[in-house]
Amino acid sequence: MQVKINDTEFNRLVGFVHDNYGINLSQKRVLIEGRLGNELRARGYDDYKPYLDMVFSDTSGTEVVNLLNKLTTNHTYFRREPEHYTFMKDVFLPEIKQKNAATKTIYIWSAACSSGEEPYTNEIEMMEFFGADAANWDTKILATDISRKVLAKAQQGVYHQDSMKNLDPKVVKKYFIPLENSCYRVNDELKKRVVFKVFNLMEPIPYRKHPFDLIFCRNVMIYFDSDTKNALVNRFYDVIRPGGYLFIGHAESIPRDATKFEYVKPAIYRKPL
């Protein structure tokens, strides 16, 4: 039998998650009961109050992140939403190659990077674009997530072939090492170009001496209410260089009157020069 959550604990959980992580669960009662019911039973709880007491009192933060992982979806794969990579190859990288020719730097942030497929894809796209000249460019990517669990997987860099179905076989051979059980590990050259860090998108974005040329923040703002989403987008605006880009998920949108970003095409926005 599914464990039901009463109004008091539902409001307690919804308020905590929204205030600390920006995620709006106010219309997700059925989802909460469905995804947390088994967790409660496995932990020996028959009521949400003692379970939430335990989660919220865990000073390490591990239990909260485990809870968030169960309430949100971390499903991803290489070259997800390929339209972004077409734009990256045809528009963004040619622009940046010209604009940053003197410094040979590209600053990209993969926000809410989950298990790492996105930032590794981004790095592959850049290395393929620059070819033999890639070694002369500083193309390290910052990849962040709130979950240490998914970041640990990302840093390990081991993936099943099912998540790599959108990659060209030549790319797989070039950047991955085959393992057992139809798995592959990213090679050391690719791995060293991605820096993984824990970061909560609700926190102030640290001041950077060098603004980002491109920020990926895809399929995470669908969990936010309008005010939270718009505030985050404006924080992104402040740390992107003029002429830089923001990529969001194709299931997401930004109201034109809520941002100073220019709309380029679906899921792609640009900071004016």
C-alpha cells in the first residue's frame, strides 16, 4: 500500500525544496507519493514526518540530495537535443574562433550537468571543430550539479553504449576506451578538459574574471516556478559576455519581457553586444 503524505508534511517538503533548491513541487503530490513511498518502506518508516525529520537534520546534505534525485529526472545521453550542437558547430564556434583568436580561450559552463554526458559532448564538439589546433586552445568546461552522486559518475566517465547511440562511431573510437558489458570510458585527454564541481543554482554565481562564452542549462528550469526561473536567467545574463549564448531545453522557454537576452531560435538566447 502506498504511503500517503498529509497536508502538513506535504507543505513542509514543498516549502523546503522550493526555498533551498528552486524546485516547484506544489502540483506534484502524486509524484512525491509514488517516488518516495518505496524509500519510506525501505527505511522502515510508515509516515513522512520521521522520514523528513531525518532528511532535514542530516548536516552532510547527503539525504537531501538523495531525496532530490528521486523527485527529479537525471536521464540524459550524449548529443541530446542535437539542434544545439548544429548551432554550436555552424555559428558559435566559428564566431568564437574569430573573436578569441588572440587569447585562444573558450569559457563554457554546463549547469546541472547530471552524469556528465552533456559536458563531455560539448568538449568533443570543440575538439572536433578545432582539430589539430585544439591543443592550442584552452577549452576546459566547468560542469556543475547539486548531486555528488551523479558528479561521481561523471568524473568516472563510464557509460553504456545505449547512451552513446547519437555519437559517430569514429568519435567513439577516438575519445572512448571500450570496457566490458558494452560500456566505454572517456579517455584521459577528454576527461582532463572537464572540471566537475558541486553547485546549487539557487546560490549566487561566484564572480568570474572571465565571463562565460556559453552556458548550457537544459531541462532543469522545468522544475522551477516563473519567478525562480526568471531570477536564474538574469543571474546567467550577468556572467555571460556580450555576444555570448544561453542554451536551455527545448521543452523550456523564457518570456521575452522577463529577460534582456535576445531570442535567437528555440532554446537558444544571446546576450546583446
